[in-house]
Amino acid sequence: MKYKEVNAEIIGIGSELLLGHIVNTNARYLSRQLSKIGVDVFRQAVVGDNAQRIKDAVETALERADIVITTGGLGPTVDDITVKSITDSMGRALVLDEKILGSIKRFFKERSLKMHDYVIKQAYVPEKSISIRNPVGTAPGIIIEYGQKTIVVLPGPPRELIPIFEKYVTQYLSDKYHLNTTIFTRTIRTVGVPESHINRRIKKYLAMRRPVTVGIYARINEVDIKITAKAKSERGAVRKIKKVENELLKILGDMVYGFDDDSLESVVAEKFRRKGLRLSVAESCTGGLISSRITDVPGSSRYFERGYVTYSNRSKVTELGVKETLLKKCGAVSRRVAIAMAEGAMVKSGSEVALAVTGIAGPSGGTKEKPVGLVHIAMATKGKTISVERRFLASRQDFKRMVSNAALDILRKQC
Ligand code: ATP
Ligand code: MG
């Protein structure tokens, strides 16, 4: 059967977007979701909170596209004019939706908040439209049917837009357009290997064309490899992807730490839970980032014992028992101090595994022997301590992220 081709355009509404104050993550999110249900996004646009320009943008998009989705400008304030502008341009009237008004009233009551009259504006929707209750806010989503075409009006805040889109809009579009293709993506996550290196090794795959394509996406010392396939069902797409995935996994080996929504910290968490080990972390140059990432994972209390942020030399001595003489002799950023920090953390905390990092984030503080970006990472377990030396040249924030990646990668590989 031939795939049914349905296309969409996305219009972000908000002067904040034009001024560069916020990033248009809604467009990215919607494009991704639409591709999953087989809708091609042909254009994305952004307009300010201006009635004429909103009208123009929606009308032009509607001439070309089957589906037009707008985001933003549904709030109760005077500059939120999306609904009125679109309703006017469709030549329809605004009517009060009693159900939506009821849910807005409940929203305020449940939170013991006083409801101002101007909020009632959000219960007005174009006549002959479908309004969708907003589970986390007051502005409803709106679907305006325009013959075979559809306008979807969504609130700006992602935490409001996402549930409305996922719970209602995708189903609506699938039903109306009999969508029978899906685009499915599998992400392979790697850490610690440069993009160019991976590029070289999987070159052949990057040249593949439909139905399966492979792409590379670099992050901060991580590289994602995305395998995408188009098929009539998710099962069909997964089958096509699996073959390529297995071949890539053979090539990439232990560079791969996980898939899809996995993070280094979630993979490490899984390992510690499975093995029943407890972990402590002593951090200098990462300032607590490693502990923070570990505790981002639900259930981390089961394996995470404690984190020390020992930034000063004194705290390395008093908290971890690092010898002052050692600090004097080798300096805080040294292999031996990293080892002493890890072993000290293990002894003081009583956990089976302890990790330590010490480094020079820069921009100043480097010397010829110990340049900016130098970092020592150590991991202590009963009977064995290992250490590695790395160098990361980046902004302070990226440096911290890179060090935390390298440290978590050691836990993933060595525990
Ligand atoms: P509200 O009721 O909160 O006013 P709204 O529907 O009127 O919602 P806007 O006023 O346009 O939406 O935007 C509110 C907030 O939502 C913005 O400050 C921003 O944080 C977020 N937001 C809006 N548009 C986008 C977008 N395209 N991508 C990501 N975030 C957005
Ligand atoms: Mg607003």
C-alpha cells in the first residue's frame, strides 16, 4: 500500500522567540512527534504577538499544508492574542465553552487560588471547534476543523503543550488522516570517543538511504548514533533497524553505554543496584556535579551513600584524610591525591566503591607541568584502586560535564 502523504507546518507565536529570549523547543518537539506518526513537517515559522502577522502566517500555511499547528499566546494577558487572531481570520465567532470554564474554575479552587475575571478569556474558543482540557494549566488546546485541513492551537509552555499533544492531538490526527506510517528512531549512545573517529568507523552506514538511515549527533564528549526507519508499523520499523543496530554494535563495542533514553547515570545506577554495591564520591573540580547527576536517577538512595565536595586542600585533609605532606609534595591535582581522595572516601563512608576527581578547570591556574584542563580520576574498591589522567579543554561548565562523563564511564566499565 502506498504511504499516505500528510504534511504539516508549525508556527511558533511569541515575541520572546523572535528576540531570542527563549529557544523554540516546541517546534523541535512537535517535529519529532509528527515524524513518528508519519506526518512530514515542511515548514516551521515564528511570528511575534501581532494579530496581523499571526493571521498572515496561519492563512499562508493553511494554503499549503494539511495541518497547521500553532504554539503560544494562549495566556490570559492582553498580549496573548493567538485565539482571537485565528478565529477572526477564519471568519468565525468566539463562544464560551462552559466545560472549559468549569475546569478553569476547578484549577483555581484545587490550588486555593483566587480566580481573576480576566482568566475567563481562556474559556472562549472559536465556534465549531474542539477544545481540549489542559491538565496542568488553564489555557485549553483547540482543534479547528477546516474541511480536510486542521488547525491545532496549543499553549506555549512545554509542560502544558506536551500532555495535550500526546494525550489527544496525535490520536485525532491519526484518525482523521488514517495515518499508516511511522518513523521510528533508535539511538545508540557512546561516550569518550571523538565524533571523527566514530565517523570513520561507520562511514558505510552514514551513506545509507531510505528506508533506513543513520546519523551522527555530537554532544559534550558524547556521540549519539541515530538509526531511523520508516514503516507501516513500529514492529516493521524496529525489524529494519535491528539488523543495522547489531552491525553497528559490533563495530562500536564498549564505546556504547546505552540506548534511547539511557544516560550514563542511569546505566551506572542499574549496575550498582544489580550488584548491591554502595557508592561514595569525592569531588573537587566538578563541584558536586557527579553526585547531582547520580541523584537525578530515581531510587539512587539505594546505592548512593554520600558525596563530598572537597574543593579546598583543607577539606581534602579534614573530610577525606588526605595527608598534608602528600598535598604539598604532589599538589592537589595529581594522580596520588586523586587516589588518596578515593581511598579516603571509601574508608570514611564505609561504601564498597568510591570515586574521586581532581582537576584544573581553568581558565587560569595552569602550569607547564599541569596545564589547564588536566584531570585525575580515581576509583577505589576493596583491594584495588585504579586511576586515569585526562585532559579536557573547554569552558568551565563543559569541562565539568566532560569530567563527570569520564568519571561515570569508569564506574560503568570497571564495576
Ligand atoms: P501562558 O498562559 O503561560 O501565558 P501562553 O500559551 O500564552 O502561556 P506564551 O505566553 O507564548 O504562552 O509563552 C509562555 C512561556 O512558554 C514562555 O515564557 C516560554 O517559557 C514557554 N514557551 C512559549 N513558546 C515556546 C516555544 N516555542 N518553545 C519553548 N517554550 C516556549
Ligand atoms: Mg502568555
